[in-house]
Amino acid sequence: MLAAQFMALLDVFIVNVAAPTIGTELHASGAQLQLVIAGYAITYSVLLITGARLGERFGHGRVHLAGLALFTAASLACGLAQGATELIVFRLVQGAGSAVMIPQVLSLVQRNFTGEARAKALGAYSAVLAVGAAAGQVVGGLLVSADLLGTGWRPVFLVNVPVGVVLLAVGSRVLPPGDRTTSRNRARGLDLPGLVLLGAAVSLFTVPLVLGQEQDWPLWSWLSLLTAAVLFAVFCAYESQLARHGGTPLITPSVVRHPGMGLAAFRILAVMAVNGGFLFALTLHIQGGLGFSALRTGLTFAPTAIVFGLVGLTWRGWPASWQRLLTPVGFLVLALGAAGVGLVLKGGDSGGPLLYVVYAVVGVGLALAFSPTLTRALATVPPEHAADASGLLATVTQLGQLTGVAGFGTLFLNRLESLGPSAAYTSAEALLACMFALAGTAAVGAVSGLVLRRR
């Protein structure tokens, strides 16, 4: 189970490093590269809660294996794609496979381990999350730089195929065959109308945000954004009505209204947006503007991911008097780190040793802004709503990544285009504007508690 979790997490970060090479070999535009990365997050975020409920209805082990099979097949299709459009479509399918596969991991841990064994299993789960980001950057760089048999970027997807086949063979033997948590007639509904409304709203928001700047913001892009806002309002109204009539909405309104949940969701959305925009823009600048190899790019990101993992695993043991301040301080540190990256790389400079210091600062900020927020939000929710709260915050996490790639990625590409040829200096100027925007978003996250908590 953890190997499948690691593979899916690796795939999120491994593609970031491969993006410039994909763009070159498939002649993909900046907008298409955004969709290659964001497409995975679109289907993953929208289908995540539905995937969890499929596990309740048909058995977590069975559904985990079904999602793993879909993810593996989609990875093969991604690795064999002959064009950018094909790759985008297969990435959407890959995200759907993850949405079906990943929610079952924690459910299987909770149902099959108790006491000290459960604590060890959850510790291993946390370790996988901590190292997955760092490993994704480095492994992605290694695979692209190796150019195995002249295949370029394709191994970053094809590497999942043999691993997935082995996991399917082993999983079919060791996972519990009849682990249904409820009988079929008692399992919660899938809320298909809510799923359609949310999926349409997210898609209509993302596509014009990505394609709008490339097409000089035509009328359809603004109409699409307006329609997305309307559909989201309809979705919220429908979910509330469904809950009042005793149904099982995709996102339970009572969970959203739980004290502190709105603030936590906003903060997680903000920090994940900063993370997504940071990785996307910086990868394009380092490889396109500075001319670094994919391997060097992956190693460059390692300090951020490693520090994120270390802080995320240790902050609970810090002095109790610090705990309430960790999240706002984390956002402030993140703002300083993002602005520092832009200033260190200003003028087309490679940054030197100082760059790794500011990368580590970004890692500290991301960890403190994210981990305590998520943990405290889930700790205050009643046990009967724990699954819904986890699903909500996991969905918000993916929507934040999606928003960051679409929004800040568009800002970087638009600035790059307006400044002229993609030289190191021009790319650095576009990056500086993007990093300042990321810093501003982090600063909003720092003060959000003062506004939303008072309300």
C-alpha cells in the first residue's frame, strides 16, 4: 500500500522536473505544459471523495487494486503519448486512478492495524509522504538526464508500469478480500450530481486561466470564469439542500461550518497554491533560463523537500508555547523565502550557495504553514465527521496545487512573453515578478487568521 502511495506521490513531483524536456520534444506550449501538470490535479481533486466512498461500498482492498490498475495503465499511455494533447488526456486518467487508489491506503491501515502496530504503520505512512517530494525531484532529474535508449522524458511515466504490475500481483494476494466497512445498502451515496457540478466548476475555472493569456484573453475565457463561479454557487446550494433532506453530499456543509475549518481550508489552499506555483515557475526558469540539466534541477530542489519533511515530522515535539504561532510564522517565513529566491536569482545569476539557503527557508515555511494547520483542523472534528473532514482538506490540498500551477504559472509565462526572448535575464525578471506574487499570497495566509477567526 505504501509503495503505491509513494509511486503516486512521486508522479506528482517527477513531472515538474521533466516539464521543460516534454515541452521541447512534443513542441508543447506553456499552457499545454501547465495542463500536463494540472490535469492530474483536476481529476484527482474532484474524484478524491468519490474514490473514498467507492472503497466504503465495494471494499477498500478491491477498490485500491482497481485504482492501481487504472493508474498503471494510464502511466503506460502517458509514456507512449505522441503529442501534448494525448499526454494531457492520459494525465487526467492517471489522476482519476490516484483518486480511486490513494484514499484506501489510510482506511486499510486503520482497519487492519491496532495499538502499537497502527502507530508504526502511520509513522511509515508519514515517512513516505516526507521523502516522496524530495525523491520525485531527484528521480525525475536522473531519468530525464539519463535519456535511456533515447527515450528522453518518457521513463518518468514508464517507470510506474513494472512497479504497478508487481504491486497488483502482490496486492491481490495480501490485501483483505472482503473488507467492506458497511453493507452495500448502508454505504454512503456517491452524490453524482454534486460530482458533476464540482467537476464542471473546476474545469471551467482552470482551462481559461491556463489558456487565456496564450490567446490574449478572448471573450469565451471570461464567460467560462463567470460560469465557473455560478456553478460553484449552485454546487454549494445543492450540497446544503441535499444535507437538509438527509442525503450524503460530496462535501458535508456541517463540516465546512465547523469552527476553524474554514480558516484551515483557506490556509491549506494558500500554501499549496504557493507550492504549486513555486515549483512550476522555478523549474522552467532553471532549465529554460539558466540552462541547467534536469538532474541538476532535481538536486536543486532537494533542500526544500528534505527540510519540509524534517520539519513536518518534528514540529509536534517543539515547545508548547510555540505551537499557536507556528502557522502564521510559517507563512511569514515562506513569504521571505519566496521573495529571497527571486532576489537571489535576479539578473540571470545562478545564485550560488545562498540559493540553497533560501530553498531551505522555503521548505521550513511550507512545512510550518501546512502540517500544523492540517493536524489541528482534523483534531477538532468530531469522530463521526473525521472521514468527511479528511476528504475535504485533501481535496482543498489538490485544488491549491492546481490553482498555483494555473494562476502563478500563467503569471510567469505572461511576464516572460511580454519581456521578449527567453534569455536568462528575461526569465529571471519574469521569475522575480512571480516570486513576489507568491510572497504576497503567503503574507495573506499569515494574516488570514486575524480576519477569519474574528468573524
